[in-house]
Amino acid sequence: MACPCWFLPVDINCKQRPLIYTVIPISQAIQQYLDQHPHQDRLTTAQILLAWKQLMPAPVQKRIQKAFVKQDKLFVKVGSAALRQSLVASKSRILERMQEPPLCCQIRDIVVY
């Protein structure tokens, strides 16, 4: 089976000669698009929030009211004071687990409020 590919023009501004297309893999075309457009931050935010949800068990997820990412920090609003204290106490362990290879989130800090 052939590799899925995408055709991109080599020279867009050329008006004298016809466009020449080169074949590149779709993953490379998507990466070029993301490098040229500001969507990378949204994808990174979505990956961090998904990793947080995968890392936390269901009872903890039920008590979390809000979670968002701002400037490489994960902000988590918790409805339970006991859970808040527990998350603050284990913050360094949670950061280590979020930065391990399966999740690989580039996050500097977790703010629990």
C-alpha cells in the first residue's frame, strides 16, 4: 500500500511558468502548516488537558470544576478542599508523570486553586 501523500506547490509566486508540485508525506505537510499558522498552541493545550484527564482517576475528575493552560502552566480549579491539598502535596509527582514519554507534556507548573 502506498504512503498517503499531499501535493504542495514549489513556487507559488511564479506567474510565467506553470506550478510544479512535489509529493511529500501528509505528516510533513501538516507539520509545515502548523509551523506557518498559530494553531500549535491550541494543539499543545489540548494535549496537556488530555494528558491530565488520562492521568487522573475518575473520582478526581468529578471534583475538578475547571482546567486550562496558560503560559506553560496548568491551572486546575478543584471543588474539594481535601482533594486540593492532596493535589498540591503530590504536584511534583504529577508533573513528572505528565512529562514521561507516553504523555510528553511540556508544562512547567501546576496551579491548584
